[in-house]
Amino acid sequence: MTLDQVRSIADAVLYEGYLLYPYRASSRKNRSRWQFGVLGPPHATAASFGEEPEMEMQCLLAPHDGPAAVTLHLRFLQLQVREVRSTGEDGVDVPVEQLIVDGVPVMSWDEAVEREVVLTALPLGEVADAVHEVPGGEDTEPVTDARGVVVGRIVRRRLPLAVRVRVRAVVDDGYVRLSVTVRNEHPEPAATKDAAIRSSLIGAHLLLRAHDAGFVSLLEPPAGAAAAAGRCRQRRCWPVLAGPKGTTDTLLGAPIILYDHPEVAEQSPGALFDSTEIDEILTLRVMTMTEEEKAEARATDSRAREIIDRCDGMSPADLQRLHGLLRDPHPPSPAAPVGPAAGVREVEPAAFDTAGAPWWDPASDASVRPGSDVVVIDGVRVAKGSLVRVHPSRRADAQDLFFAGQVARVTAVLSDVDGGTHIALVLVDDPASDLHDWYGRYFYFAPDELTPLSVEETAQHREENRS
């Protein structure tokens, strides 16, 4: 896989939150944009609410026989202010929020320009430390009506940026621990929120390519690298392996939590700036917008226009693709012969046809009773109503970590089609636990993430709840 192919993943990071549904400038949520990977100016005042100026990532490499090196790509967005100016009869331009031209709105808005700083083939034994300048600028575009008369101008302005990139490496247990620090070095003070974001690096992330070396997974390191992986420290940037599964030559350092070898779903027809696998619902929501709302979205940003046009042009077959694909949970064994000679079609992962029947019908499967099924944890039978203490461990996300040590009540014991067991819970101390239980909003954990409460602890908690 080439680095350009990995960029499809990196672009999802770059534009995460760039615009949010309903993709209109008048939407309050789109007045507080640029949520991820923002490196603010170092001289911002407290009143500007500027982000921290620095991020740092540490990763591990296993060198091969040749002289190891890495190529580093720092990618980010540079804010570009788009100001619409209306030309009066006296020829004087006046800034306006919106200019209507032949019935079509042209709006002032904050856009963004992609930027990339590339450091090529840095030897792992050398330290790199340099400031890189990103030029600012101003561009002017005339606005004409259907008769060709100039009725206004669009002025786009960008502030110059300066970014320091430091790369250094040390040997750790036979591996190389690589540290990459990125810092915004904008020299001017920023006293307002607008001034701070206009001199920030937005959506900043790293793409690294190894030469004569391979990156080591920090999420699932091999046994020999576990100790060195545990000594890696991250600050506002988290490294994961990128590219096809099984490859180790590419790494993505992202400002959001990802897993190794992240992928863009093959069914996704394009960016919606919300990389949480909800393409279908966002597409359907776009289709419910009025023509006036769509017109405003199109005028807000060219990328919003692409979303609206794409959703409007989708066929029923396109929508059906977004609805998901049923995959065989038990694909052929890797040892089984594949290919034309074996008469097996080479498809991975395999999808299967249920001939219109539900893939699983709980009404006809008497062997599964989530409300009464039992699982044994540490020798204790746990079922609906049991109290347990939560210890998130299985690649827990940020929300799960807040539940560490909390007492929860079991609402169901469930099994999946792969034979795994999942425990549905509500937190005992959550004031809304009864409400969550009423409409079926549960948290799910594996049995090895839970510890049953003793008889004494259970009695104490139930007494406290009654009082």
C-alpha cells in the first residue's frame, strides 16, 4: 500500500469535525469548530481560550539489517478567513455576512487549507530540530452576476505559521524509541478566540514511514517489546499501525483514539466529517433538510456543497449499501485451500446470504435467555440483578475508563454469534440508572472485566440505596 492510500485514513482525522450536520454557518455547533488536533499559539492570552501549542508522540521500531531511517509527514489545516464584500454603486466594497447573487447566497466563512511538512529519510541515530515556515497570504476573487457585472469580491486571508519539529531516538531493550515533538512557534500574541484559532495548526497529525525498520504495535506489543512499549509516553498524539493488516512500515500519530490498521468502510461514498461509522443516519438526515437549508449549506463551504450534492444524488441502491453488510462470522480456515484450483472464490471477509431470513431470531432460539442466563466469574454465579465492580481492560475507550472501580448492576447476560459473552450493566450510583434501564441503554463489559461483590458488599449497597 502506498502512502497516498493511507492518506484516506489520515484525511478522516484531518477533517474530523471540520463541519458538523446540518453543515450550515447559522448552526450554533458550527460556530465552535476545530475540535481535534489543535496546536494553539504559545503567546495566547487566557481570554483567547487558545489550545496548548505542543504535542508529542513516542513509538517503537525494530531495525532491520540496513541503516534505519524514517520519513515524517506532519499534516494539518491552516485556517483561511473567507470575507465576502459587496460592491456599492459608488464602487466601494463593504464586508457583509452574505451576498445574494441571482438568488444564490454567497457567505463569509472560515475555510481551511491543507498543509504538509515533510522530513525525508531521517536517520534514527541523528537528532532533527528545525522550525518550518508556512506562508500566509491574501487572494481576491471577483463575484459577478448573470450579466457579468461585478457585484462584490471574495477575499481570502491566511496568517503565516511557524512550526518546530523535533525528532530524536534512543535504544531501549533492543528496540528504538522514537520521539516526535511538534510545537506551534507563532511569535505574535493572540488576545481573542478568533486570533488564537487563526494562528493555530488544526487537525495536526503525523504519518511516519519506516525504512529498513518496522514499527511495533503499542496496543498489542510482542512479548519481548512489552516493557519498552510501556515506557513510551504520549501527549495529545497517539501512534497506531497504519496500512493493511500485517504490515509494519507505516504509522499514524493521531489526536483521536484509534486502533491499529484503521480502515474507512468500503461502503462509505465520501466524507461526512464525522468518522464514527454513522454514514447512513447522517445521509438520511441530510435528505430531510429543506431546500432553503440545503442552499445555505452549499453556500457555507465547498465541502458542505459536495456532501449535499452527493446525498441528493444517491440512488436506493446506494442507500442500501450504507445499511451494512452481513459477514460470515466463521470464514474458512486459513489452512484450507483457496483459489480457482480449489474451487473456492477468494473473498475476504466472506459475506453470506440468509435468503431473507433473520440472521438470528431470538424468538425462535430458546437456548438464549439474556434475562435469566448466568455466567460464572471468579467462582460466583452472575446473572440479572447481581452487583459487580467494573475494571475496564479490553482496549477500553475513554468513557469506559471513567467507570473503573464503579459498582454496577447486571441487567442481562448475552452471547454473540462468535460464542463470546457480554454483560449488560447500569451503574448503581448513576442518578439516571433507572431511566437507562427503562429504555435499554446499557454498558457492556466482558466477564474478565468484572468482579462480583461479596454477600456483605451487596447487602451494604442495597441498604444504602434503600436509605
